[in-house]
Amino acid sequence: MTVYRQGLLKSPMAFLKVAFGLLITVSLAHPGLGFGWGFGGAPSYGLFPQFYQFSCPQADDIVMSVLDKAIAKEPRMAASLLRLHFHDCFVQGCDASVLLDDSATIASEKNALPNRNSIRGFEVIDEIKAKLEEACPQTVSCADILAMAARGSTVLSGGPSWELPLGRRDSKIASLSAANNNIPPPNSTLQNLIALFQRQGLDEVDLVALSGGHTIGVARCATFKQRLYNQNGNNLPDETLERSYYYGLKSVCPKSGGDNNISPLDFGSPVKFDNLYFKLILWGKGLLNSDQVLLTGNVGNTMELVKAFAEDGNLFFEQFAKSMIKMGNINPLTGFNGEVRKNCRLVN
Ligand code: HEM
């Protein structure tokens, strides 16, 4: 105000412009202070893409350089990292709770039924974190690393990119029970899938678009075997399974044993992010029950959505990007909540 009165700034408008600019500068340079975009009234702590613009401008480049190498070495890693972000966000929000190891105070989510012997990619996250700690100590959260790795993995597999809101902080707790209860099982009915997504604030469109993540990666026999041998408790296969596909799967997954044998979720292009996943579903070649019921489940509009995404790859890409942003926004810790872990496996 003194500045204004002394006439250095000629008008109230000019003064407001400078003050506004200063607020943005301080807010971006010191994200830890928790200033968000909440002008007027209490500060809001929303996520925003420029969160690390001043505190760690090279963050995304570091993530991408590690991903580049890891995915070149093993293309499936892209799928594993995409899934990790999903399994993080569905359990107490996108807060990197999934990365915490067992300890005296933590019952690790890694031991939950949907995760055990299944989720992977932790070493790649560790490598990204180590490089980020070197470049910008205690600045980039593990939860944001998961979100950046999911986007980067999608892009490097040929999928869409999106402007990624950042500023998540890391939890100091994990929830084994929420991991068991919130992550949808592969034999879910469509009704159950819709309900579990709704619990996270996601709708049918998000469910179908995000299921399109199964355009890359693999699943173990244990997750779809029931469809081959005893879908309805009558010792018969799932009748929605296309015949030749069914015989192929049986040769990979015998009736007894072989539970850890794997089959691609999209056998036509298992490391390419495209819309073939939806075409396969139309042809009765969805791998998991949860994939196929999007077409056959007879609830809501999911059948129309599967058809629309099968027909129009660009529509799928656009909606996948939107739904990933929505999923990435589930209950983040921001401002002074949580912490920025030094090691993604441990609370500070
Ligand atoms: C709609 C409910 C969903 C169910 C029931 C489901 C279930 C599964 C199952 C059972 C597997 C195989 C796990 C194993 O064999 O160990 C899997 C793999 C995978 N899921 Fe999902 N999933 C769902 C949604 C999603 C979403 C929303 C995404 C990401 C946007 C996603 C991404 C993936 C990826 C990429 C893989 C392959 C991972 C790898 O190869 O390591 N899934 N999913």
C-alpha cells in the first residue's frame, strides 16, 4: 500500500497486478508452503501442472529418462507402472500408500489380495526417487512420481499424453484392508465394478475408459481361470468366451496348476497402447471377466461405450486422458498434510 501511496504504482489496478504476480511467484517457488490457486479467502490446496516449475523443473525429464531405459529393457514395465498408480489411488487416495513396505507400524498394501505376487515396478520407482533426491532433495513426492510414471508409461507405449496436475504429498500410513476392499477383483460383476468406481467418485465412462489400460500388460491364470473351467459353478466355461480364444487360453492355463502362467490382456498388441482392447471385447476375446462384462453385463451404458471406443481410437485416447486426471485427483494429501518421503518405501 505504501508503494501505491508513494505513486510508484500509478493505479490500484497496477498495484493489484504486481501483488497478484508476487503471490504466484511465491506460491510456485515454495509449493511446500501450501499456497494453491485459492485467491481470496483461505488458500486452496488443489493440484496444478506447474507445481515443480521452480522447485524441480527437471522432475519430469528425470522420470522420463529412467522410464525410457526401463521400458526399453522390458516393455511390460509400462503396464506395471500404470497399474501401480491405479492401485495407489483406489486406496485412501493417490498418496503413495501402495509403496510402503511392512514395518512395525505399517501393514503393507503389497500383501493385499489384489497386490500380492502381482503388482510390480517398485525398483523403477526407487531409481526415479533416488535420482530426484539427488537433483532436488525432499521436493518431489512419491505419489507424484507414480502419477508421472503412469503418464510417461502410457506415452512411451504409444498412448495419449495429458497435462498432469501435481502437488500430491505422501501418506504416513497404509491400509491393507482398504486395498482388499476397494480394488475391484477380476471376477466382478458389472454392477460391482460400477459401485467400486463410484465409491472413488468415478462414473461409468471412467470405468470403461480406464479399463482400456488393459490394452497393455498381462494377467496370471489365477485371475481368469474360473472362466475356463467353472464360470457359474456348473463346471462349464464362460459362454461369452469366443471358442478359439478359449482353446488358446486352456493351453496356457491347465485345470490344475499353472496359476502363475501369464497371458496378455490384449493379445493382439500387448505392449502397444491402442484401442484393440475394445475390439477384442466385441469379438468375445476379453481376458478377464471384468473386461468382458463391460459389453455383456447389461447395466447402464457400458456396452455403448465399449463400441464407441472400439470404433474411434481418438475418442478413447481423449477420454482415457480425462479419466486418468480424474483418477489422479482422488483424495490427494496437499498443503501441510502428509510429507515428502525421502525413500518411497518408508515414512520419514
Ligand atoms: C475395472 C477394474 C479392474 C480390474 C478388475 C482389474 C484387474 C486386473 C487384474 C486381475 C490384472 C492381472 C493381475 C495379475 O495377474 O497379477 C490386471 C492387470 C493390469 N491392470 Fe487392471 N484391473 C482393473 C482396472 C484397471 C485400471 C483402471 C487400470 C489403469 C488405468 C489397470 C491397469 C492394468 C494393467 C496395465 C495391468 C497389467 C499389469 C502388468 O502387466 O504388470 N487396470 N488388472
